[in-house]
Amino acid sequence: MAEPVGTAASGALQDRGTRRPALSPSRAGDFKQCPLLYRFRAVDRLPETPTRAQVRGTVVHSVLERLFGLPIEQRDPERARALLAPAWAELQEQQPELAELFDGPDDPELARWLESATALLESYFEMEDPRRLEPEACELRVETELDSGVLLRGFIDRVDVAPTGEIRLVDYKTGAAPREIGEAKAMFQMKFYALVLWRTRGEIPRQLLLMYLASKQRLAYAPDETELRRFERTLEAIWQAILRAGKTGDFRPNPSRLCDYCDHKPLCPAFGGTPPPYPGWPEPDPGEESVLDRTD
């Protein structure tokens, strides 16, 4: 697999020792959705119970990353299926609590879950042939500092670079193609990556591609400089709002229909709950996102 190249511009930041607080697409999206949700995740760092769908997405992402690490001739559906069980086993080693999602290895629900993951991989092969691609990077960690001082950080599923130099950013989604809210969230994430890569390399990606494996749909978008500059100002405004809330602890809830899916609803004042005492602005890094954050 190619060496990650998106972090080159941020080497000096890494050399300073303790990393400064950063903004990731997931955490920026949290604050937009609900400032209190941002606090619970980035400041309080309250645990959340991942769903089977989230974990399945993580495993499928891992398989696709491993697949592109193989020689071209080995990137076939049979090999992808063979990579599924090892990817699941490795994830359980890293996060033993995930084993509690099922009642042991003989749980019929586990077998059905693995079958559903296999179906997503088969859908991927119907959407494109990985033997015709040689990505520059998979699971690329990118980081850059804007002129305003805002530090951006994230992970890109895949970076393709054409022989003529055009860049395409690819993101796999293991859910169905979303309704309007979900699509806006996904494209927010992709614009974030496009901005970071532009500021890192000086080149705007030609295409942002979302691949919805469950529905076998592709959503492609071509950003331009005017739009990314406007998006940059949006991120700067979000970060300034986060800093203001961080100083006072005033992260207000923003109730919506998404609250029904929030693990922290019992602690939310909008529903009669009481948040834990505010611990103060976190150190060293409230902007990190997990793999589960990036699997939808």
C-alpha cells in the first residue's frame, strides 16, 4: 500500500509535542447537529455502545483496505470474502467489548451478520473492479492548519490519482443512499477532506465520490475553489463557536428527531436529564475520531 502522503504539510505540528485540539469532520458535524452532543463525545468522552451496523461498516472498510494492499490479480470477490473473518477477529482483539454484540461464536445472529457483510462486499464488486485501480492511499490520515490557526484532522477512505494528476477522493458507505439529511452530512465530510487535501497539496480534488454499497448507488460531486473557500469559513466559524462554548461549558442541546438514536439522551436537559459536571476544556486532543465515526 502506498505511504500516506496527506500529512506532509503538518510535520512541524507533530514535532511540537502535545497535539493541539483539532477539528475532525465527525466532531464538526456533531457540533452542528447538537453542541451538547459534541461536549459529550469530545469533552466528556462518554462511552457509546456501537450498533451492529456500525461495526459491520468498520469490518467492511477494513476488508476493502486489505484488499487494495494485495497484488492486483488477487483482488477478487473470493479473496475479499476470505478477508472478512480475520478482519472481524482483529477488531475484537482491539476492542474485546464488541464480542458482547453476539451470544458467542455459535449465535445465529452472528452468522446472519457476517452474511450481510459479505453481501456488501459483493455489492462493491458490482460497482467497480479493484483490479483496474491502484489507489495512492487507503485510510489516509490527513492534517493541516488553516491560516486562521484552526487545525483540521481526518481520515480518507481512499485517494485515487489519475496518470494525468487529477485527484479523486472516495468514501465507502455501508448504509443505503441517504435521505436529504444524511446526504448533506456525507457531503460535509467529503468537502472537509477536499479542503484539507487542497490546503496540503495545493490542488483541488477533481471528484468526491460516495459509494453506497447497500443500495449500489454512487454520488459524485466536483468541488471548486469558491465553494471550498466558503466551506473553510464555515469550519472557522464552527471552531470559534466551539472555543466560546469550551471556555464557559455552555454547550446547549439542540433537540431533533435524531435524539431518539442518541446514547446520551438520559443525560440531556431537553429530556429531563442532568449532564455530568463540566470537566473543562480537554487536553490534549478533543478532535480525534474513531473508525466507527466514519462508517455509516
